[in-house]
Amino acid sequence: MTKLYFHTVLDQKPELVNPSSKLVSDAAKKAIETIDAGVAFYLSQLTQLETKLYEVKYRNIIYQDFIPVDTSGPDWIDSFSYISFDAVTMGKFIGANPTDIPRAQIDRAITNVPLFLGGIGYTYSLDELRKSQAMGQSLDSAQAMAANRGFQEHAQKVAFSGDATRNITGLFNNANISITAAAGLWTALTNDQIVDSMNDLLIEVWSNSANVHVPNVLLLPSDRWSLISSRRMADGTDTTILEYYRKNNLYTQITGGELTIKPILELQTAGAAGVHRMMAYELNDENLTMRMPMSLRFVPPQPNGLAIDVDGEYKFGGVEFRYPGSAGYVDGI
């Protein structure tokens, strides 16, 4: 019978490895008859594997913080609809026997928003499962976590930028939200001009909506947020532009509440032709929503030869602004 040998430094005589101590056990001196066994033995001799799995770090999933996600409704629906109406009415002075009393009129419209089925899964072999169990590591649950991460990454991408192939938009590229051009790049503006640029966007949304919507969220490209969080408002003070603006903005002055100001990486290139984009909007579940009637759900594992397939499905759509006037974009900051 032909034997297959796996040769490592452990096949050498112990005195050649470390003459002053017996580094290698007697078992190490023997020929290792399979590659798998050799690798396992090599690892067991040279290192101690930690039972904790160290996951590669990725950026946080944050879309739920900026978009109301509605998980209601049955999971079999392919779309959802809502009715909007505009009431045109105004009273007036009338005589004692009027025939021209003004009548309230309501224009109704139905909007249909499509939902799409997505999927992600994972596979592990029976041998992998046996080995992971022997090492005290749950391989299958680690892969399930990775699949869930893939689902969340997909949801965040659609939530922020939509999906052109499905003709749906996200938070940062809605075609019904007004876009204005910045007065100039912030790197070339004075501190006061930067403050005015941010406040002008809030004022524009508030004014264009006839004072109905007061934006309570301002989202900035990451590098622009870094700029205002580090640059001092004036020489000789410790107050940054960001700290100054938190106290001196339209929302805080009107409501007494604190304006949410956050950096978003996707806004670095969200503007027309890939320029920086700033966004302000009134965040509540009346103004905008993202429907997700089915979050990631795994079906029972299915044997596939000597492997186990675990498939998952989910369903969601893009971001729907019921009131586009509650938001505004500024490009080129």
C-alpha cells in the first residue's frame, strides 16, 4: 500500500528544532499518513486555536435610524397602496339668503408601491460540520450570521440608493424631492457661509411646505461632517461649527428640540454627476416609509449530496415619500 506523507518541520529531529528542550512529542516523529491529518496535527502543535470566531469588521447597518421601516402586512403581497387626498377649501362671508356657499372639494389619488422578493443562503458540508463541532465552533450559526449580514447590506443599499433595475429609489435619490445647487464648495467658504448653507436648506423645506414641515434631520457627506466637527467657529474659541450650529438652526429655534446631524458615507457621491449631496427632512412614519413585510427567513435545511443547503428569502421595496415637500437636497457642498 502506497503511503502519502505530509512533510513539515516537525518531521525533523527534535534536536535540530530546539536542542535545549524536547519541543516535539514522539508522535511528531512518525510519518503522518494523510494530508488532512497532517494539517490538523501541524496546527495543533504550533498554535492553540481560540474558540471565539473573529468576524471581519464592516460598517454598521444604520438605515433603520433614518427611515421608518414598516414590517406590517402579510408576506405574500407584491405591492402596497395608499390613498392621498388634497382638500381645496376656503370659507367666505355670505348674505342672509346665500346661493353661492363655497363647497369643500377633495382630490383623491391612489399610489401603488411595488415590493420585491430577495434571497440569500449558505452551504456547509457534513465534514465541515463534524470538524466544527469537534473544535467547539458553531460553523452553521456563523454562516447564518453572515447571510443575515448580506440581507442587511442589500436592504441598506436599496434604502439609501434604490435599485435602478427595479425602477425604485431610495432616501438619497428620490426624483420628487427638490434639488438646489450649493453656493460653493464648503472648503472654499467661510464658517458663517457654511452655517448659512445648512440653515438655508432647512428654511427652504419649511418655506416651500407653507411652514407645514420643519426638518428635524440633517444628513451630510462624511468628510463635510468631519470638517464642521473639527473647524473652530472663530479664532480663540473652542466652539466648533457643528457645536454652534446645533444651537443656532431653524428646528431648534422653532421647537426647542435638538436637530439630528449625522454623517452618511453614501452622500459623498449621491449628487448629480457624483458630487456631494446634503439632505434635510422631517423624519416621521407619515412622511416616508420603507415596507418590509418579510425580513430574512430561512427555510428548513436541505441535503444536497454531502452538503447541506440553507436558503433564505425576504421581501421589501424602496423608500416611499408620501410628502416629498418634507425633504430637500443640496448638491455640490
